[in-house]
Amino acid sequence: MLYPQRFNEFTKEHTDVIAALLCGLLLFFGWFALHLGALGWALLLLPAAYIIGGYESAREGLTTLFKEKELDVDLLMIVAAVGAASLGLWQREYHLIVDGAILILIFAISGALEGYAMRRTERSIRSLMSLTPDTATALRQGKEELVPINQLQVGDEIVVKPGELIPTDGLIVSGYSTINQAAITGESLPVEKTVGEEVFAGTINGYGALKLKLHKPAASSLIQRVIRLVEQAQTEAPPSQQFIERFERGYARVIVSLGFLLAILPPFIWGWDWETTIYRALTFLVVASPCALMAAIMPALLSGIANGARQGILFKNGAQLEKIGQVRAIAFDKTGTLTTGQVQVFQVIAHGEYLQTDVLKAAASLETFSEHPIGKAIVQAATDLNWVRATDVQAIPGKGIVGIAKEKTVIVGNAAFVREYVTELPKELQNLAQSLEMGGKTVVWVGQGSREEEFGVIGAIAIADMVRDEAALTITRLRKLGVERIVMITGDNQRTAHSIAQAVGIDRVYAELLPEDKLDIIRDLQKQYQTVAMVGDGINDAPALAQASVGIAMGVAGSDVALETADIVLMADRLEKIAVAMHLGRRSQTIIKQNIVVALGFILLLLVGNFLGNVNLPIGVIGHEGSTVLVTLSGLRLLK
């Protein structure tokens, strides 16, 4: 049963391709039969080609005519093809039936190519998001059960294991852990959470298992939102396409009116015979139809969307692909955007006769047992050092960790915790720690002692959220692409903000901002530069993301609100993809302009040729529909 099911799915998804292929085969065999003199077979095969290849266009054209009272290119093509067939039967010039079938075939191929671009877009984005979980581990009658998020109800209890993405908002009913919630609050360091505290969807659980109780309805999963966005991208036309569609409807009315006049007046004005008159009128309908013009935009935009999705860039619709290529100014959030959002050892400070390596080894001997993000950062920094694993290690939640290494009790933790063991913290270390903390760093104190030796501080370790490796290169590339203004807007203090800005090459910093302040800055930039992009990841960035001409959200740690609000999502949190997105936007605009010039050029040449009598229906079909296929294929260049 598997193969028939797959076959049915394939045929359902590729109906337009199958119709075009069947139309081509029927046309070929009908033409062959006609040349062999088998007129009966030809008159059987060629109409079948008309029906199979033209059914979808006829349905869409008639739907537009009767429901919207408008004419479109689909109906014009069908009228021209049927008119050619009718004229061929009337005059017994059966080659005209073949000409009409060629028109149907090339129009079907053009539609299949555009459908291919749309399917490629959807497949790329779906495959990109295939690993995104949309289920939660719920507790049902004391047993764990994997349940779709949209089936969860208020009051349900779910289990979140270490390292898992928290699937929905909830209150902790048992367990203790650290939560990476930079996406929600903008805090660069993970926050310790215990019973009674709230955790948020989209944040990442640390080292402890948690049991949560839903106190509000569960939000839809990320994969469901992305699928909805894909559907919107396929159905919502960007401004340029909307203009072309409005133009098409007015243009189609004019073409039909002129075609009607050309089918009646020439015998009375120029003395043409009726066969020539009707033939020229049908040719006029073909060559004047704006098929190529209609195909100038959407295949290019859909191909750009598919290309971006393949590289981890989710464009929510074609309008955003257009706008990103027009950006003149861009604003960056700091935490989780220009910085990694993951802590690392920033500085090791030794006290007295101790060395930095002594401090790191002492701390690592305890932290090797810890799953806390700060502990992992310390162990990572001490990888190349030789240290002995401590014994009798005990972690004190919210304070620190204590254990025995080399027959000495070692303590690692915050200042309050270390003060429980030592009489006084060194003054010079306190001043330095205060300065580091003012710069946005977290300071971990390290002390040791024994029965024979008084407890004392041997040093401290500063932990910081580090700048992304690609941040500086991204800023350089954006300037090379012609972005006139690049700024940082953050809620952090001035000192930390300026330090990060200097490291990545941003010369204008707005710090200590509330969400509404970020919004005001985006508005000011728009007054001066018109098209402004905003890059952020948290709820506090959502107003600015919404206000910006193009909102760009970090997809991995980005909050639900930021992901919903943004126009473009960087699914892998790779900043350099912003320059790639901008390049795609600019290249798509170049291709669209080229396509429009080619489409209008072909229409003009064919119209002139028709009036001069140098273009017959086959040449008109090949020229007009050939230009449509050419323009569609040109748009598909962005798939590479």
C-alpha cells in the first residue's frame, strides 16, 4: 500500500507538471497523425491535448470572469487557442489546431515552472524546520506521553528534560534548573528557576529536570507557525506583484476590446477577407497578452525565498525580499544578537601568591561535576590544564559549589556564598569585581582552606557573554553593500554597550533603552533613511521589529513574539546571513527589472510584426509563450 500512496501523493503535488507532459505527448502524436494523413486520430488526440493542458487555465479564467467580473490572461489564452482551432476546422486548415495546441502547451509549461518554484520554496522551509519539536512530554495518569502542543490544556503537567527547549509557558511544580531566557528578557546569563516560578516557551532548560503546570493555553508550535507563514508567502502578493495584477486586469479589458474591433473593422476599412481578419485578431490576442509580464515577478521572488530558506533565512513573504534589498539603515540589538548569548570565561584574576592557572584548576576541579552554564564555561577554559577532580562535591542552588581537592576544601560561588567561609574579601578584588560587574560581567569567587590553613580567597573568574565571531565581518559586509547607517540599540549599560560596539565596528550606540525607546529610535531613522531594518531576538525587541521596514529575528533563541513580529527569521542565528539576505533582495530586484524589460520588449515586437503581417499564429505563440517561459526560467535563476 506504500507505493500507491506515494504515487497518489506525487500525482497530487505535481498535477501541473503531469498535465503539461501529457499535453505535450498528445500534441506530438496528434501532429504526427496529421502528417501521416490519419485525420481521425489527429482530431481525437489534439482536442485531448487542449482539454488536459488547458483545463486549469480555463477553470481559473472562468472563475475570475464569473466571480470577480474580470478578465485575465488565462481566459485570453484559452479564447485564442479555441479560436485558432475553430478557424482551422472551418477552413479545413488543420495546422491551426496544432498552433492552438502549441499555445496551450507552452502556457501549461509556464504554469508548471511557476508551480515548481512555489513547491521548492515550501519544501526548503519545511526541511529546514523538520527537526523543530512541536510536541511536549505530558504526564497522563502518572505516565509520560508525547502529546502535540495544540492538544495541551490549562492544568496539564509536562516534563522538560535537561537541554530541551521548553515547549510552552508554565509554572514549575517540581525541580530546579537554570533557564537560558535571553530570548525573553534580554539577559545574557542563564537564570536559576525553582518551584513556583514561571518559565517561558522558547527558552532552553539547563541541567535540571522540571515538571511544569500549564497556567495558560499553549501557543501553537513553531513548525505550525512556519507552515502558516509559507502559505502566506505563496498567497500574499508583494506590492510590485499587486501593481502588475491591477495592470493586467485593465490591460486585459483593453486587449479584448481591441481584439473585438480587429475582428470586425478591417474588412470594411482595409478590405481584408474574413479569414485573414479573424486570424490576425486571434494572433493579436496571443501576442498582446501580458503572460510574460505576469511571470516577471513571482517566480523570481519565490526562488529567492527558496534560496534563502536553504541557507537558513526565512522570508515571510515576497514583499520582505523586495524591501531587504532597499535597506539604507540597520539597527542591532546587543544581547543574543551581536553577542552569542552563551557565557564564556572573560578574565581570571589571581590573588596573592596564586597564579591564574591555580585559580582555574581549583574552580574546574569542582565545576566538572556541575551542569550549570557558568561551571561549563570554567571547565572549558581549563581544558588544557592538569587538574584533579574534587571529591565530596556539593552544589548549593543559587549560591555555589563546595568540595575537596588536594586535601583542601575549595569553594566556588558568588560573593555572599564565599563570605560564609572567609572573614573578608580582598578590597582590591572587590573593586575590580565591581568594575567588571558594571561592565556586564558576572564574577565568580574562588576560595580554599583546611583545618590547618585558614580559608582565604585565591582569586576570581569573570564570566561574560562574548561577541559573535561573525559580527564584525557582518558589519563590514553591510557597509560594502551600501548600508549608510548602522547603530546598536540595547537595554544594557553604556559601558558594556560601547565595548561591544567598538569590538564589532559600530560607531553609534543607544544604550539603557526601554522597548518604547527602541521604537522611537527606529522611527527617527526612518525619517532620515526611509527603509530601515531592525535585528533582535527578544520580547523587548518586538515593538522595534514591528515598526522597522524589515524586522529580522534570531530564530534559535528568539522569543515567540519576536518570531511572529519579524519579517525575516535567521533560523541558525548566523549574523552573516543578513548580508546574504540583502544580496538576495538586490539580485531579485535586478532580475525582476530585466524580466519586465524582456516581457515588454517581446510584446512590442510581436505587436508590430502582427500589424505588418509578418507574424503568423505559430510564430506569435512561440514568441509570446517562449518569452513567458524565458522570463520564468530567468526568475528561477535565484534557486542557485
